[in-house]
Amino acid sequence: MANTNSITTTCIEIVCPPSVNETAITALLKTPLGANLDLFQILDNCQQHVDALIENDDNTECMALCGRLYAALEMLKFALKAPLPAHLIERLTVDVAESDNYRGPLSTDSETLREYCSALTILLLQRQQSPEQKEHITGLLFELVNVLVEDLKAPRFVRTDGGLVMISGESVPGIH
């Protein structure tokens, strides 16, 4: 160890600040996933993780993002079974609706679509595919998560004189 009378010079380290992308991914990975999140917050979380995943080439970060995405998709499983809170029912309600305008491009129900997303995420976590296959699987996962988010955030209810009804005209059940 050098003392104050030493002729040893101090080496100043050059530290490059992390890129904006690295900082965003680090912040995303540190965002807590808790039981207090509602359906829309979980969907937003899934979308943020898959958005970061599609633009990332770092294997370690991709694995971390896949792990977090899978955790969010598992939380979504329970959120899909829970009754909708009043504030989300309000966001999913319109005054006048045309039933054909709100259906997603897939006729698959939300739980099945969520399972597809989970299966693709697990496939990516196994890391058994070629780089080209990984790119295709990640792209498919990105598309399916976005379809799921759009479908679940689309209006479901319409206000009538008799109360809320489903846009399709059915009475309002306690599911999505």
C-alpha cells in the first residue's frame, strides 16, 4: 500500500456509463412482481418484458427477461380466474359498441393464449434452438403476447338502461 510520500501515481479508471438500454433492462428486471398487481398491470409487465426481449441479444439478459416474463405469465393465470375489480370493469366498458370491432384476430380464449406464451417462454429458457429458431420463437412470443394484451384490454361491456351487458349481448358473468 502506498503512503502519502510515495512516488506512486494514481491511475484514474475510465468508467463508461451504462447504455440507456442496459439501464432500462436493469430497471425492468428490478421491478417487483407482486400479488397486488391487477390484470392490466400484469399485462403491461408482460408486454414490457417481451418488448425488451425482442430487442436484446445478450444471453444472460434474455434468460433473465424470459424468467421474469414466465413469472408474469404465471401471475396472469390467477388474474384471469379472479373477478375483475370495479376500476377495470369501468375501463372495459363503453356506452355504444359494435360487437365485431373488439374481437382479436385469434378465436382462442385468453387462458389458452396465455399457455401458448408460457410454452414459448419455457422453450426459450431451455436454450436448445439455433439462433435462427430462437429469433423466430421470440418473434412469435412477441406477437402472441401483444395479441393477448390487446384482446384482454379491449372493451367487453356496454352500458344499457338495465345495467352492464357483454358487448356480445350476454349477461355479465364474473370472468374476462
